[in-house]
Amino acid sequence: MEIFSQLESFIINTIHKSFGGEPLYAEYAYLFLAFLVLLLVGWVSNFLVKRFLLGVVRSLAKKSKTKLGENLLREGFFLRLSHLAPAFVIGALADLVFSSYPVIDGLVDVLINLYLVVIALWVIDAMIDTFYMIYEGSSISSKLPLKGICQAIKILVNVTGVIFILSILLDKSPLYFFSGLGALTAVLLLVFKDVILGLVAGVQLTANNMVRKGDWVEMPKYGADGDVIDVALTTVKIQNWDKTITTIPAHALVSDAFKNWRGMSESGGRRIKRSINLDLSSVRFLTKSEISELEKIDLLKGYLSEKRAEIGKEGLQVEEHGLAAPLLNGRNLTNSGTFRAYCIEYLRAHPSIHQKGMTFLVRQLAPTEKGLPIEIYVFVTDVRWVHYEGIQSDVFDHLLASLPVFGLRAFQLPSDSSLSRTSLS
């Protein structure tokens, strides 16, 4: 300390003798030179750390070939950490250089403390981003998105950093500002109501596992129907099937209803629930010759032989020409019932239809003004949209084309062409 005091007096005297004038001007010149020297030393220390020490650390991180090292380099963690070196060097030298000037020494300490807080926040931000990137690469990230929680932690850390900055500038204890937050709670709740709602909703979405990245979400109120591409703290971004992007507030997903198709994707089965409406005028009993012809269909051999055994010799008495009332006294096969049996056997033999563990149903619904609905209620093994639609189309193409074999017609409302043909005839 005495050496620096003597050096300080020597420099001031030298400046005063060289340029003359008031001694006070010599002190000002000394302070100016001291600042320049401190800045130069800080720059040199920063250069040396980045050139040598940081280079060694980077090479070690690359050689380790770990995700942690790669992500720390990618987020610039070591680069940000290197900015602490000039602060420590300048802080140590300032106490010696400005020992005779407590006011300036105190100002330098304040600036260095502010600088350290900012760099610390910058480093912590890189650490949080590194953790998030490592987590995103893990297998559990798809089940529990943590982007919103990481953003909440960043906000909390930055708010704490602002409080420390204010405490340094105003020379107050951080506890003073933390205690003052209680009195401002009502004002903060009123001013930042939407932000706070978003924060709480974002945490709820993550904690309750309501929405994940990659989920197919449908929310007609906001015109959203597509894949979730981002779950942030206050918003959720959905890429619709037309490639447009809808941004929905997080609190809307908590307060309003929406449909998440994740359960369908995870179950491995996607539902087909569609009906074929039969023209009621085409529903009738099958004749003997028709039954004999249908017995040639491999999928119906078992069903028809079973029905023959069940009904007995007295059944299946419909002749080729006309119907007789006594036929109603026995049991006979209908074309609609046989077609329904064929649908069951066809779907049982289909490789893309779930046979066990999921609902498998072919049923007849109540007749309506649009005919007799035969509903297909099964699950496809391929949940991918394009493949699912292809399988569904193939199934109904086949079943609709099979109707004439059973003497059935699909119901459809009259078109202009059919009406014109009727009028001409």
C-alpha cells in the first residue's frame, strides 16, 4: 500500500513539474491515466483468459464428447464466464490505485459490483439454457415439457438480479426490497394480471401434463387444429394442418375446453366410426339360389353353414318367384343381415384392424329418413393421419362395392341427373 502511495505521489509530482499549473490539475491527470491503465489491464486480462485459458477449456470440452460440454460451448457458458476476469483484476487494482480517493474507489466498486451481477445473470441464463437443451434431448422430454418452468426460473432469477442492482445503486440491503414487495403485491397483481395468469397456467399445463410438444390439439374457438410445436410459459403455439400457426394463451387451455388426441396416438389405434346407409326398399329375404351363390364367398362359408345348422331344414325356404306369408312363420336369412356378417368377417381378416383390446363392432342403427344405417366401429392399427385415411377409404370402397352382391343399394338423395332421367322416362 505504501509503495502505491509513493508511486501515486511521484506520478502527480512528475505531471505537475512537466506541465505546471495548479496541483489539482495534476491529480485530475493522474486519475485519468489511472482509469486508462485499469481499463488496459482489464482488457489484457480478458484477452489472455480468452486466448489461452478459454481455449484450453474449449478443447477439453470438445475432447470429452459429452452432451454437457457440447451444450455449454454452444450456449457460450465459458465465454460468458471469462468476462468475470477483468472485473476481479480491476477490483483488486482499484483499491490500490485509488486508495487516496475513497469516493472514486467507492464508485469503481459500485460499477464493478453492477458488472458482476449482470455477468452472473448472464452465466446463470446460459446454465439454464444448457440444462434445458440436455433435457430436450432426453427421452422423458416428450412426456414432461419444462420450457415454461425454465422460463419461470429465468424470470425469478432476473427479478432477483434487478433487486440486487437496486440495492447496489441505492446502498440498501436486498432484504429491504424483498420486504417491500409485499406492499406492492396488490398493484403487481392488477397491472400484470394477464402475465401472472399465463405464468400460473403455464406451470399447470406442465405439472398436469395437459399439453406436450408434438401433441395433436384441436381447439375450434381459436381456429386451432394441428400439432403443438412450442409450449412456452405464457403461450402455446400450434401448427395447423394448412401450415399456419395459431398462438393460444396458456390460461385459455386451462380455462376453456380443448381436445388432445395424444391418447389415440399412445394407444396405437385410431377409430373408424362411419355408417353405410342402406336403401330400405332393397332389404329383403335371400332366395335359395342367392344363398348358394353367397356360399362361394370364403368369408361367408362359416357363417352360412352355422346358420343352416341353427335354422334347420325348415328354414331357408324362399323361392325364386315371390314371397309367401307362411315364410314369416319360420326363420330366413336377410340380405342386410348377411351383409353385416360379411362386414364382420371382412374386418376380422383385415391386417390393419385391431382385433383385440379395442372395440370391434358392426351394428345396425335405427332406420331414418335416409335409410338403414350399418355402422362400422373399429380401430385401425396405424394412427398416422394419411395412412389411416387410406385404410378407411379402402375398407369402405370395398364394402360399398360389395352391396350389389347382396342385392342391396346404398341410399342417396336424388340428384338432378336422376330426376331428369325419371321425367324423361
